[in-house]
Amino acid sequence: MSAWLALIVIILLAATLWWLWPTPLARLFLTLDQRYGRLRAQTRICNDIQWHYLEGGHGEPLVLLHGFNADSSHFCRVSRHLAAHFRILAPDLPGFGLTPSGEIDSFRVEDVADRILEWLDELGIHEFYLGGNSMGGYIAVAMAKRAPERVRALWLLAPGGLHTAKLSAVLEEVADERHNPLVIRNQADFRRLVDYCFVRPPWIPGPLARHLSRRAGSNAVRSQRMFDAMRYDSQPLEELARELSTPALIVWGQADQVLHPQGASVLDELMPNSTCLVLPSIGHLPMLEDPRNVAESWLSFTESLARETSSVPEG
């Protein structure tokens, strides 16, 4: 009888954690995802910001920047296929994930780029490969514009910041001054944004979905301020990318509803050393929806750059 009682207590405890107190289970799921991606959590204080970031792998540094209202965990699945080739560094950007915004008074993309470069200085990393999704791709281009000698190549996964590309379904809502789908207030907003981001949404455990939606909802006012600073007060991506000579692989999902896939051709025409890849039946987060193929495209791109460099005669 005592065994049955113990089983009932365990079931009730699990149900309580699953439905009423999701944070411990959410953290467990995130830790398991990090281990799957061969990453480990780290912290480093730089200019009064306590940066939380994921690190793992071996080789030359590859810095990966997440999108708006996301965090470093968005790169866990793709990093599993890259960790044998690169030392991966994926920070939670200030105001997202576990990195607080602190006393930051400007979220213009150029200022965020400067803070990341300072954080990399703190880590002793001068030269690196640089990738980013959505907002992270926008910041990555700003970093390459400000410090081109430091960025070996760019990996741009549906980058934000374009003003001349056709409006996506999400940005049409923003332009019509309806609720911004990228600013999450509750779990319904979270589920709606997931539907916008994927063609085939991955399974997100209930506790993790509730944890992420609550975390985002508690920062909704600040998130709107950050979005406005990047959308309206920052240099457009067109200005940052025009004639930028850094080699770049542009990857976009053909079914992206957050940033229109026409942006791939707009950006490709601006950057003289770019390669463009549009993936059929993929949404806004290709590194989550198709991590193996996305990783292989980056490995192939960097290998081709290495061959080109080695074939150039000295002198």
C-alpha cells in the first residue's frame, strides 16, 4: 500500500510541476537542450552587464546571435552539427534570456553591436566567424560594418532590418498599428508567434512554453521599446550591408512569415561577396526547423572560403 501511496505522491508532484510551477522543469528542458547541442552555460561581467552565454565545441570562434524575444538556446540544435568544427559562443543579448539589460539606455542596433564587440574583447576574442538570426543577423552586419577586420565571414539567417523588402505577414500587422506579434504578453501571443515562425513547429513541452511566455510577458513594455529602437531609430540593414566586402552566406526560408523571403535577393544584391540560399518549406528559424542542412550549408561555405584563401599565391 505504501508503494501505491508513494506513486500517487510522485504523480501529484509531477502534475503540480507540469501545470502550476513550470520553471524547474523548463530549466531542466533547457539544460538538456544545451547538452544535446554540446554547449554549457557561462557568465561573464563586462561593463556592468552580466552576460549569460552558451559555449562549446573546438576550433575557430563562431559567435551566434539570436533573434528578437529569443535567447541563445535557439542555436542548440544546429550547434550539435558544428561543435566539432568551431568554438561556439552564443550569448543571451542584453534584455533577453538570462542577460539583464541593466542600465542600458539605448537599444539602437549600432549600440548593441558595440556592446557585443566589448564582450568579445573581455573574452579575449579578436577575430571570429559571426552568425545571426533575424535581429541577430541585423546586429551581425552592424558588427561587421564597425569592425570588418575582426569578422572572417557572416552567416545571416533571415536577418532583420531591411526597409525596402516586401512586408511580411507579421510586419503588415506592425505597419497597420495592430498588436505587434513579436511582443509577447501572454501564452496565447507565444503560441501565435510560434505558428508564424515555423512551417513544422517543433514540440515545445508545456512547462517550457509557459515559462518562456511568462518571461517574455513580464518584459513586454521594454520589448516594445527595444523593437522601436531597432526598427525606427537604427540604420537600415541596406545602409549597413551596402558594399560590405565581408564574405556572407545568406539563408532564408521560402515560407518565412516574419521577414519576407524577398529580403534574400535584396540583401544578396547589396553585398558583393555573398552567397544566397533559399530553403523551400522552411519558416523564419531555419536553424531550428532544419538544423542539419543549415549547418552543412555553413560548413560547405566556410570550407570553400578556406580553399579560396589557400589557393591565393603569396606575394
